[in-house]
Amino acid sequence: MAGFAAALLAGGPALLTGAIAGTIAAFAAAASLLTASLRQDRQLPTTNGARWMGGGALVWAAGVAVRPFADSFVVSFADLLVLLGTVLMAAGAVGAAGYRPPAGVVLRHLTDAFLCAASLFIVGWVVALRNVYADTADPPTFTVAMLMPMISLAVTFAVLPAVLGSRTNAWPLGLAGIGVLGTTTVWGMASAVARLSGGDPPLWSLMLAPVAFLLLAAVPWGPDAKEAGGPSSGNVVSMLPLALVAVATCTLVAHLAGGRPQAPVTGVVVLAASVVLLLLVRLFVLAGVNIRLRGLVKLGDRQLRELAESSGDVVLLCDYEGVVREIGPGVEVMYGYRPEELVGGSIFDYVHPEDLPGIQAAMRAMGPDEEAASTGACMVACRVRAADGTWRPTESVATRRIGGEELMLVTTRDVSDEEALRIQVAHLTFHDGVTGLPNRAYFEERTREVLAGRQPGHVAVIFVDLDGFTSVNDSVGHASGDYLLGQAGRRLRGAVRADDTLARWGGDEFAVLVETGGEAQVAVDLAERLVRAVSQEPFRVADRDVALTASVGVAFTEEGMPSGDLIRNADVAMARSKELGGRRVEVFAAQMHADVVRRLELAADLQRALIEQQFAIEYQPVVDLATSRVTAVEALVRWWRGSVFVPPEQFLGPAEDTGLIVPLGEWILRESCREVAAWRASSLDIGLSLNLSARQITAPRFVETVEEALKDSGLPASALTLEVIEEMLVEDAEETVRRLSELRALGVRLAIDDFGTGYASLAFLRQLPVDMIKIDPSFVSGLGRDDTLTLLTRTIVRLGHDLGLIVVAEGIERPEQLELLREMGCTRGQGFLVARPMAARGVDSLMRTSLTV
């Protein structure tokens, strides 16, 4: 631009001035584009486009630079260079757009470019070029001079659709290329007119191309653009040729109508005729395409109907008033109507009255008169009356029929099977598959609904648990157990009222929601009936009679109580009934929940106490009653929760229930074995007694644990005596006897604790090789005061002697008890009179002195 300004100030020729400015600007654009194409971060379309456009700018600049020196020729070598540069820049613009249309589309773009160029030439002819032609003595010279800018103009229009339709982020480069092509075309046209007229081109025509080249040089270095293009730009490009043809036609008609008649110019006539011919050819092509598309639409319509009917759907055509115009033969198979019966009638006559308003509203929404009418598909669900009078659930899809009359294409499918399946799934979701009763989910939801609409005190929940049901599954199998649950459900169903809700809660538990509407006694009476319904007669399962009882808990709602708390309270009351032996009804009291919470907290504290080693062991001596010598010690666990002593009766039960008794028992076993082994190593002949729980005996690897404790401590197996209570020999007797026999095989001694309480028969003394029996303290406490207890104690001692067993009396607290036991011949004893439980240091001191009583 600086050179251009300097040339103007110097008063040089306009053509030379423009050549200098154009050459400098084109070289600058070429250098910028070629440099930008070497950047590694550029995408491939941008890189290729920049290289082609840069090469085109160089060729164009070379042609413009030598044009002033070849001005004696109408079309010189310089003009060919300019034309070649234009074509190369056009190729670069297309490459930057990343546009690769099929051959048919390329042909259409070329014909559009010809139409646009020819139309603009005709407009230019009417406005100015006819005067230039008249001043030119040689018509071929005019034709040759106009050829180059017209080719450039056609190339510009040929590139335009590719650039405007680009969807890449290189569209600014392509758009700048279009600007260069357009301005160079104006440059070439102005130069050609000036050459024919012998004058200078206008200055503005020479200024456009350098400015466009400078903008092209700046584009590669600007910020990255977002992707552009779309249907709107494509529509503009497709309408541009027709618009220019219309403008050219109007201009030519106005010229012929208002001007003096002139002799027609052959070239212009041929050009106009070619435009008309080309438009006619395109019209015939479009007509053929239209005919083909109509055929495809009809074929698609027919295939759609055949496909729908082959799938079992009913296909029909109706207007927006619901009148059936055509219907497929599938209606006879699905609904029992002949097609000719329905044609001409209204579909509304066969739609359920409750569904009719929705169908009519959907059809109005798709109607042609609606401004916001849907142009897509509409799905509706309704019930349709079949020929047999039944209502069938259906799903229909209505779509606008494209072309022809204003009709809708409706495809209807019978969904009776799907609806039945949905109802079945809903039933299974909220009902139990074994008993057919409502399940837990239904019961919880129903309880929430009832509590939301009832006054406090009018609702109760009853929980029923079948006592001993686990043994049914273990003995006759789960299938027979399910059969028994079905019988129990029917019995309970017969005991509740019609408006009560009975559900299977899970396992062998049932729940009843009672809307008493009156006194609480109604719910309690119902609970008693449920107990009797279960236990009144045995259940017949697998060709045998099974007698069961029921534990029942009742809970009443209070003001503001959520349903979850009400159900929980009934479950707690039922658990309390089961703890008390079953076959009874317990009404929830607040203390029950407090006990449950306390037991949970105690279980958590027990687990923490194991980790933090809060337990200790005390030893109660067992003495030989004849010599008063300490023969053994019984290990007793003690728990100090901080500075608070927790009695064993408060934590041993929860430890047994939670299973924590197993790791606790293992710790007691290892610690006491180690301590007693150390005493024996210091020449103190002493044995060890330990109490076992049911959980310990049935725990995996219990026998191995005892064997490892003896091995690690060095305590002889004969020095260890393991005590079990009679009750453990009754519950799961076979497994318990097997485990104790394995322990006896190790050399460990066995003792029956609390003997005489009546749980076990004397047959166990024959099945199990017992070494010792321990008389329950309840017998010892009555010695010297109760003749019956004294006689029973004497009998137990004599029985032990006859069986060759060691007899140990527990709970000796008075001197007369000790004397009577010695007189009876009781072998050993323990109790507060003999020695209280003490720490290990106390036992060590006691063992080194002579104990006299």
C-alpha cells in the first residue's frame, strides 16, 4: 500500500500504479500463506489450501508485474499467468473448505457458475458493455478481451458454494480467498474495458485487489475460528443463480422494451439462449428427479404398510375428523372386523369413552389448521372395542401423510399381552410368591398410608414368628418348608378380619396391620387368635405331622410415630416373646426397645474391650476336701470398663448372642493355659478348669485351637478340664458329643457343670467319656437345712463314686455344708468358704501355704 500511495503521488499511470501495488500485496500474501503452511499445528485442509493459494498469489503477481510490458497484445502471456493464478487460488479456497462433493454435485455447481457469470454479463452488457462494444472496431477483439474476466467470474461463482458450505474452522481462509477472486475479477474486467476503450481503469477498481490480498495475508495469523456453515448458507447459494437469472431477464426485457431497436449481437444472443437452454435442461432433470422421488415415496409407503401388517399391526388412513379412508386386512385378524365395515366410519366409535377426549386432543394438535401442529409422529394409548365386545389395550402411532390429501397414517398394535404381563409384574412386586400374601414392600407402603390418614391409637401392628420352623427346612427340605408356610398363611388369613392387612414379612415371619377403630383389646384378642391358629393342630408336611407354635408381638401407634418405628416396635415385642419361650403374646413397652439398644451398645463395647484388652482373668481354687490341698483353679473372666466393674451375668449373654464369646474364649484359654503352665513349671501341681459355651464348641477349628493353646503354653492335656452344662448336651447333641469326643481324644478332661438341674439324662454319661461332675450350687445351698436337697446331693455323690467320676461341689459358703460334703465322701469343692476368686498373684501365694479350714 505504501508503494501504491507513492505511485499515486508521483502521478504515474493508473494501470502501472495498480500493477505495482497488486504485485507487492500478492507477494506479501504468498509469503504469509506459504509461511503459515509450514506451521506444525495447522490442520491438513488449512495447510493444503494455504499452499495452493500462496502459489496462486505468486503466479498472479508475476502476471500482473509483466502485464504493463505486454500491453500491445489483446491477450498476452501475462493474462494467461493471471488466469492461472486465479485458478490456483480458487483450488486453494476449495481445499481450505475441505469440500469433496460427488460428481453430480460438481456438475451442478459448474452450471450454476455459468448461469451466474452469464447473467452478470448480460446485466453488464445492458448497463455499459454494449457501448464499449459499439466503440470497438473489431468484435473478436472485444470477445477475446472479455473472455479472461468472464472465466475468472465463473471460477469465483464455482468456488462460492464450497466455501459458504464449509463446516471446518478454515472457513475464514476460504472466505478471504473468495474476496481475492472477486476483486481480481473486478480488476481484470476494469483492465479489459480500459484496454478496449483506450483509457485508464478507475482507481477504485485498482485499490480493491491489493486490499483483499493484504486481508488474505493476515487471516492465517488470526485466532482460530469456530466451525461454521449450515443449511441457511446452502439455501442462499442454491437460490443465487435463479436470482441472478431473474435480474438479468428483467434488465434485458426492460432494455428491449424502452430503448431504440438495435441489431442483435450474436454473442449476446447465443449467451442468453444458452442460459435459457441450460435452465430448460435443469428443469427436465428436476422433473425426472421429482418423478423418481414420488415413486420412492409410494414405494416406501407401501413397504411401511406391509412391514407394519407383517408385524401384526393394523394400518389405516383417516382424516383429521377420524373418518377411516383405508384400513389394512390385519384388522380382521386382530379385532374381528372386516375392512369394508370400517371404511367410511369414524374411529371414535370404537375408542373407549374415557380415552376419547385424549385421542381427539392429539388429533387436533396434528391438524393442518393448527399453527403449532406437530410435523412428526404422535403416540397415543387407548382401549379399542373388538368385535366380541371386549376392550383391548392398544398403542397407536399417528403420522402426517406427506403429499396428497390431508390424511394421517395410523399404526395400531394390540398390547393386551404386554398389559397382562405388566399387571402380573406389579402383582409379583407387591406379593409373596410362596404364600400369595402381600409382601414386605406392600405392607410398609400400606402402613404409611394408613398412618397418614388415621388418628393415633387406632392402628396396631402384629408380628408373628413360627417357633421351630428352621428345623422343618433342615429335616424335610426347603420345598416342604415353603408348603408349610403356605398352610400357615391360609390359617392366619382365616384368623384376621376382612379389613386387616396380612403380609409375609420374610422367612417364617408374618405381619398384620390392624385398623382397630376401637379399643386396643381388639388387637390383643386377634394376636391370641393367631397363636391358636398356628398351634391348634399340627401341619401335614411330607407325610408327617409337624407341630409348631408362634411367638407374637403387638405394638400400637402413638401420636407422630412414623410407620418404621411402629413396625420396629412390633418386631421387638415378638423377639421378647421368643426369648420367653414362645407361644405367647407380648405387647410392646418402651423398656423393650431400651433393652435392645442397651444390648447393642453392650455388644459394641465388648468388641472394643477385646481390642483394648479391658478383660482380666481371676482364678477360683478347687480344693481336695479331705486334705484341703488346692488341686486346680477355675478361670473366670472379669471386665473392667474403665473403672466400672461389669458383672459376668451382664455381658456373657450378649457375648454369646453376638458370637464375641468365641474370640473372648480363645483369649481366656491361651492366657490361663500360659499362667497355669508357669505354676506347674515351678513345681506346683495344679490343674485348670474352663467353662465352654455352645458357640465355642460349634465354632470352626475349636479343637485345633485347644490343641494349639496346649502346645504353645506347654500345659499337659491332662491338666486341662473343660466344663459344659447339661443344656448344651440336649441342643444339637450329636454335634456337641462329637466335638467333645475329639477333645477327649487329645487327653483333655471333661466335666459336666451344674449337674442335677434336670436338662440331660444319665444316658449322656454313657455316650460321653466324662471325668468329672460338678454339683449345682442350688443343691449345696440347702445342705443342713433342706432334707430333700441333702438327700439329692448325697445321691449325686454316690452316683459319681459308682461311675468312677470325680465329684466337685460348687458354692460352699457355710461350715456345715463343708462338713456334710466331707461326710458324704465328696471329692472336691469350691466356694467362698474355701477361697474366693483371686488374681494370679493370690493363687501363687495360696499354693505355697497350707490351706486349713
